[in-house]
Amino acid sequence: MDALSRERERERGRLRHIFNNIISVENLLVSWQEFLRGKRKRKDVAEFSLNFMDNILTLHSDLTSRTYIHGGYEAFKINDPKPRDIHKASVRDRLLHRAIYRILYPFFDRKFIADSFSCRLGKGTHKAINRFRNFSYKVGKNNTKTCWILKCDIRKFFANIDHEILINILHEHIEDENLIKLLKNIIGSFSSNQKGIGLPLGNLTSQLFVNIYMNKFDQFAKHKLKVKHYIRYCDDFVIFSESKDYAQKLIPPVKEFLNKELKLELHSKKVSIKTISSGVDFLGWVNFPNHRILRTTTKRKMFRNIKKNGGKAETIQSYLGLIGWGNSYKLKVNMLKKSVLLYN
């Protein structure tokens, strides 16, 4: 292979000359229509809409002239189910996040492994827990062998994403320097407790960035550790094995890679190796060989919300949809009884 062929091979699979597509008025308009869904009545969105075309053209002009600067954030807390700090950007900035996401997502999604399930079209928690059940059957030979599961959680995941590492990873896939500068602008607009560290939970781009970041680990797990049965959902991941010793031996290289390559740490209290027969808590469900039940804390939150909403039909229907993914007949009956009492 000559030098030119090697260069072409190296450039294959990298984004080139994509900046203008992202900042085009056409892409901003399409992104606005996507952004609007479910938000039309919000005050900040209504205010942006008053001078809609002027705001779009000003944003486009700032991006074209490279004078765009990402604004600050409005901070607030939610419980989902544990307390989380959310940081909300302005409508103008969130519109740009959407414009970037709709162009970059299809490119990067093709690079992700099949068993990464968070913030991806056609994936999600239901697909992840069904894959969990499928792997437990395969490794456990349809419940005739012991299936061991190594379960890990990354400590303060979003708050510990290293900006420099993330930008270097983006550089591996993006050749367009104008786009890299724009992404640096967005990434650098937020830090958690230390400058250059952390991503805001409220940004759409953050969902893509963390998957790009963790794809490094996914590839390591699949191709270096040669793990066959592996599932990741955001900062939670599980590895299935026929051997407890094998699962234990995976912990040191996993810790080393996360710390050395991504500057992340496993949550020491949330690393466990259990058999599927003893029940493994994953994504809100406690999974057993032939059934799964809703986590106790999730059930408590569900009943608190039902009580708070006075047993309204829409609340009940949403939870009936949730518990329908598990073995929950008694829970369903209990929920309906409580809702009738509250409603009456």
C-alpha cells in the first residue's frame, strides 16, 4: 500500500467538511421543529419564538463568523429516583445542541457496539433488560448452569468526564477543525467542581458525548478483554460469565483502563458479583432466571407519585405500562386498589 492509499485509508470513517451542514439555516430550521415538540407553551421558548426568524439568522451569522459563544446555565435539582443536578442552557444554545446532534448522531451511532443501550434510537431500558435476560439464558445454558454476573457502576459519571480526553476522542473521528472548535466551545461552557471536568446533564449533546467517551471502554471490553456477553446503559454495565473467578479477574483491568484512559473510577460500593439465581438489580428491575420484579425503591416512588397525583388515570396508565415489563400481577392489583381509594 503506497502513502496515498494509506492516507485515504486513515481518513476513511472520519467526518470532513461537516461544519457548514450543521450551521446551515436549513438545518437550524429543521432542528427547531424537532426542538419544539412538547415545549411550545414554555415561557423561554415562547419568547424565542416572538422574533423567531431574526433569532435564527443571528445565530447562523454568529456561527458563520465564528463569534458564537455558548451561554450560561440555569441549575435545578430533580429526583430520578436519586437527587440529580440538572443544568439547563438557553433556548438559543439548546437549538444549536439539537442541530449538532441531528447531524453527528447517525455517524457516531454506527460506531457504537450493539449492546450499548442508553440514549440511542431503537434501544432504551426495555431492550437492555430483555438483552439481559437473553444473555442470562445463554450463559446459564437455559438455567442448567450457574450464571455469574459482574455488575459495575461509575462514580459521579457526568461530573467526571474529562474535557481534554473527550476532545481528543472527537479528534479521532472528526477532521473538520471548525466543528472541533465549536464542540470545544460547548464542552468548555460547563465544569462541575474542577475546571475542564464534567458535562451538564441537561444538554442533548451531553448524551452523545458520554456515549462517544464510553465507546472507548466498550471497545476495550469487547476486543481487548474479549468479553462476549456485555451490556452497558450509561454508567452501569454488566458482564456475564460461567466462572466467578473469571469475573473477579476482570475487575483489575477494568479499573485500570477506566482510570488511566478515561480518568473515571468505579463506585466501590456498587461493584458486585452475583448469580442470576440470587437476583441481580439492573436498571430498576431485580432479575432472576425466569422472572424479574420491580426494585423496592422504584415501587415506593411509584406509590408516592400515585398518592401525590390523587390516583389520576394517566399516572396509573403510565405505571401499568412500566410494570408490564416484569412479573407484577400482585403489584398491579395493589396499585389499582390504591388508585380507586384515592380517586374516590
